Amino acid sequence: MGTGHGHGHVQGHAGGRHRRRLALSFVLIGAFFVVELGYGLVSGSLALLSDAGHMAADVVTLGAALVATKIATRPDTTGRRSYGSYRAEVFASLLAVVLMLGVAVYVVVEAIGRIGQTAEVSSGPMLVVGAIGLLVNLVALLLLRSGAGESLNVRGAYLEVVADTAGSVGVIIAGWLVAATGQALWDTVVALGIGAFVAVRALSLGRQVFAVLGQHVPEGMDATAVAADLAAIDGVRDVHDLHLWTLTSGMNVATAHLVATDFADGHAVLDRARHLLRTRHGVEHATLQIEPADHRGCDELGW
């Protein structure tokens, strides 16, 4: 009895459960992007154009999220993807980070370039489009909110919309200030604020994405505690070569070597370990190697 696989019932990936909400948000955001871009060009508002640029990033991000959820459900026909294509959703989240940072940099550069220049900005279209954008974003937030806590892919789309919501509020504030003071500088100031807000959100999401791609221990999980719990199982003498990582949102994976006090009791040890990992630590898929107490050779591995 060399190895055993602890296969809990792996439910559908988290992103796939919210695909319909992603699709509806995509349609809403895409339709409004066309409207905002047109009015941004007409009004000459950098705040409006910056928000339209972020809306464009939203459209791409939501589209990528939808495609990723579809790819993640496809069975592997090549025999080369032993874990399937679930990581597609993580790469979609990485795309969201890149787009958000790109929009933030563009807005900041354009805003700095406008400092000291005289710009004609029409406040009326800013106020109207900003208000419509706020409504659209609030609807999209409600659609994506439940999935944001379960799926990194949906969270990327959700954070994009959060930033857009802030952008819409910023456009309304900028329009009001320009109308009240007659100073187009407020449009530039608000645009800078939107750019900074988007950048902070992007960096936060990026940290989570790279933690998954770097195969770090899942957030909220303590590797030392997992090892201690496995070692405390009746029939386990020692635990080594423990690895914990996230395949995609909602799918945590583990591998470990368990030294059994009685190798003949390996089946029971495997069942106990599998149950513990699933119920106490949320690990549905575990590959566990049961070893006799006198086994040697694991220490020969150099990495």
C-alpha cells in the first residue's frame, strides 16, 4: 500500500456557478461603455474618459472571466493537463490586474500632462453620464457580490466594477465642481484620484493572484496546524513532505506522506486523514502516501 488518493466530492468550480451573473454584468457594462466613451469625447472630460477607459477594461475583464469559466469546464482531451484547465480563471484574474494597472497609469499620465493647460470641459454630460454609470455599476455589483467571496475570477471582475463605481462617483463630483467653480482643474484632480484608487485595487488583487500562481499555502490555512492535525490521527506516527496549495478558487489541494504505526492499518489511516482534511481544512483533493515505520528514502529528495 504505497499511495492513496483522498478524493472528496469536488463540486463545480466557484466561478462556473456565477457564470450567468457574469454574462449579465458583461452586457450591462459593455452597453454603457459605448455611451460613456461617446459623451467623454464630446464633453472633453478627462474624468469621463478615464472612467470610460476603465469601463473598457471591465468589458475585457468580464469577457475573459466568462471565457475562463467555460474553458475550466472542458475535459482534457490531450492527456497533458492532469489538473484540467481550472487555472484559466486565475489567468483571467491576472489579466484584470494588468488592465487595471494600465488604465491607472494612463489616467495619471494624462492628468499630469493637463496640469497648467487650459481645457474646455462640459459639466452637463459629465453629471448625466456619471449618474447613469453609477446606476449601471450598482446593478453589476449586486450581481457579482455573492461570487466575489468564492471565486478569484469573479472577485477580479467585482473589483473592476467597484473601481468603476468609485469612478462614476468621481465623475459626478468632478462635474459638480466644474459647474460650481468654472474651473476645469477639478476634472484633472478627480481623474488622478480615480487612477490612484484603481491602482491600489489592482495591486491588492495581484497579490492574491500571484499567491495562487506561486502555489502558496491557501489564504486562511496554517500548514503547521494541518501537519499537527494529521500527526494526531490514530495510527499516524509521523508526517512529512506536506504540500498545500490552491488550484483555483474553492479548490484546495494537498499532498503528504504519512508514516503509519501499523502499515496493515493503512486503509483506516487514509480514510481518517482524508476526512480530516476535507471537514476541518477544506481540502477536497488530497494525495496521501502511507509509509511503514521502517521505510527509508524520502530524505533522498533534494528539493
